[in-house]
Amino acid sequence: MKISYESTRGGEHNVTASQAILKGLACDGGLFMPDQIPMLDVTMKELAGKTYQETAYEVMKLFLTDFTEEELKACIAGAYDSKFDTETIVPLVKAEGAYYLELFHGNTIAFKDMALSILPYLMTTAARKNQVDKEIVILTATSGDTGKAAMAGFADVPGTRIIVFYPKDGVSEIQKLQMVTQKGDNTAVVALHSNFDDAQTGVKQLFADKGFEKELAEKGFQFSSANSINIGRLVPQVVYYVYAYAKLLNNEEIADGEKINITVPTGNFGNILAAYLAKQMGVPIDRLICASNDNKVLYDFFSTGVYDKKREFLLTISPSMDILISSNLERLIYLSTGCDAGKTAGLMEDLTGKGEYKADEDMRQRMTDFLGGFATQDEDKAAIRKLYENTGYVVDTHTGVAAAVYEKYRKETGDRAKTVIASTASPYKFSRSVVEAIEGTCMSQDEFEVIDRLRRISGVDIPRAVEEIRTAPVRHTRECDASDMKKTVKEILGL
Ligand SMILES: *Cc1c(COP(=O)(O)O)cnc(C)c1O
């Protein structure tokens, strides 16, 4: 069965998977969606014994139908190899009655690695398939984790360049160090004097700038996106939810067909949307619990049907969730309208023009699989501390939000369904906040003393990604204002 892709805003149809991956964003500003969501063609029982790589093939072949078996298997083998520090790729850890799906065992110790390890392979394969003769410039806005993971994936990949914008004061010290020490002659990192939403909006504007596109093409460049709007990010993320269910089955933690819940610490809505696609493909999943931090725009949306971005942007200890414009929600909106692109485009215009939009009753009926929850910064810290005190298991500040929200959900509803919590970053990535949560204070000014302290608390080895930046030289010092992003891109590309 051939799947083709179309824009959520109606401006593009019949796009192949490889073309959608190359383009990133559709030309009308919409996101690419498959024209149907394929059903798994193997049973969960059959998947139970499969490796991560085998599972990845079973899932991805259904979406990326213009890739040959050989091409796709090569992409998977290149991506999910020994750069992950565990053979299972995504371990499931049981603690306090929930299953933590650890998505942080890749290059940059955050879940973004799950998709960004494979995206460069998908993209270069797609370029070959489509006879692209230009250099691909990956332009990325990051709230801290995407940028590093994308650079790790694309560093020194022939035929590609990557430019990353991050909010100067909106990322953790480790996140910043990871980015400014990035190696690779084709990488560039820019600290933006603004927040993530401005970075993301700026990047979207550059993508939509037709004149700039032409100018770039004349110089032999073509933009693409490694942000979670790219379908090549979304599809690989579906894999680990299928894999998690199969592993629970294999370990006899659940019966065949037993429904589970999934809780995801959410920002741009990519990760939880992947869980929703897994459900649509036939994985027995009941509720999808969308956990927000103090920037609880999604919680308010699922509670009231109104998406309202007109509010103060708060910086929290879970910075990768500090987002007011949740890009991938557009895909759920599209699905909830029954794939009505005109209606979706109208709502997105409302968001740009009026700063808000409202989902009608029909749409809300189609979204009842989702439940919004939020945890304040104090609740996040309390959840990290409690989990540690009760079990010795240490989670990061994003996963802490999910743990707190899950706990509230269980208390409020009495729902005892087995629950998988997406664990999106290693606690080492947010060492200071995690140590503060567990011990009440964190006196040391030195980032690496804090890391050593966390080593003693958690008993977990310090990941290679952190050891590496202890001594790595700073290679990127560029900064710019949000209004100068285009100029900065030109400078970097030598235009
Ligand atoms: C990106 C990120 C999130 C949010 O994921 P979305 O797919 O944007 O919702 C949560 N936690 C961490 C650690 C992240 O890096």
C-alpha cells in the first residue's frame, strides 16, 4: 500500500515520503501528514520477540513507502548502533508502579536522539532518490535538545550543512556547553537574544521566504528542517511506543490486548503525537496523558477547547517544554477536523492573527483519547524527590513533570491501567535542578562538581556525552537578535 503525504493546510498533495522529508515544511506553511494511517501488519505477539531495529523496520516501512527495504534497513542499521549505550536502545524501568521508557541512551542523552540519529540517513537517502544536486542546509530552532541532537546527527555528513538557533538564556548550562562545543566543519550555532518561540517563528519565516529560497538555489543551497515538524522525525518516534508495548508483553507485565496508558512530558507535541499514531496503528493504548509544565497552554486547550498563546512565557527547570506555540498540535487539529485542510488553515490563521483559536465540539469529540495535565515547578521537584526516596530511581526535570501529572491523574481518576511514562532526558542533562530537587539545595557553582554529586546520589555512571564536554573547547560564539536571523544565515553560508 502506497502512502502519500499532504499538507495540513491544503496546499500540497500527493507528495512522496522522501519528498516530504526533504521539504520539512509544506510550501503553504502546513505540516505533512500521511493520507492514511497504516495498520501494523504483524501482531503484538509477533513483535514481542523482535529487536528495536526489527521493530523499527516493521513500523517505518508502512509510512515511508517509497523507500526500498534495502534503503530503509540501511538507515536503521546506521542509526541504532553502538552510539546508543545499551543494546536494547530504549530500556523500560519499572518504578513506583509505572514503566519509565528511557529514551535518552543516544548521543546527546535526550529523546531527540531517537529520531535525529536516523534523520540524516533518511534525508541523504531521500536526496539521492530525488536527484537533489544542491547542498542541503538544515535550519533548526531549538529549546535546547533538538539542536545538539541534530548537529550530532548531521556533523560532517557530506552534502549537508546545519545551522542551529537557541535562546541564549533559555537552555541549561549543559545544553549550552553541548552545543557550543559541537564539532564538524558543516555546523553553526547561534545564540538568539530571545526565547524559543521567536527562534521557531523566525525559522518558519525563513522557510516561507520565496525570494530567499530562490537566492539560495542560485548559490547551490536548499533548506530543510530537522525540527519535529519534519515527518522524518515523527515516524521514527512511533517505533518506541510499539516496541514498549511489545516488550511489556514479552516480559509478561501485561496480557495480549491489555490496554495501557501513556504519559508524555510535552512541549511541541511531537512525542505524544507519535504515541497517538501508534494507537491508530493498532497498539492497545487507552489514554494519552499530555503533561505540561507551568507553560500549560496544552492543558488549557484540552480542558476548554481554546488554544490561547497570549500569555506570559515562563522559564522553568524543564526548558525543553517551555513552549507556547506547540507546532505538532496542528497535526492533531487536522485529524480532528476529519482532515479538513481548509478548516485547519483557518484555525492556524486565527492563531497567527488573533493569538488563539477554538476547537468546535466535533473536533473535541475526536480528541477524547487525550487528557491534559500539568505540574508546577514545585510539584516537579517534589515528584523527583519522592521517586528517589521511595525507589532510588532518579529522573530528569521533564520526566519529573510527567511523573507528577501521572500521580495526580491516578489519584483523581482511580485508573489503574498500566502506564508507560516517556522518560525524555538523562538526569545528567539537568544535573543542577535534579540535585536541588533531591537535596533541597545545590551549593556548588561548578557544573561538573554538581555532576559528580549527582553521580554519588544516583549511582548511575556519568554518560559519555557529559564526560566529553568537561574538556572540549568552545567552537561557537555567534549571537544575534531575532530580527537578524536572515542576515546571520547569509553570513554563515557566505552569501
Ligand atoms: C523536546 C523535549 C520534550 C518535548 O517533546 P515534544 O515532542 O516537543 O513534545 C520533553 N522533554 C525533553 C527532555 C525534550 O528534549
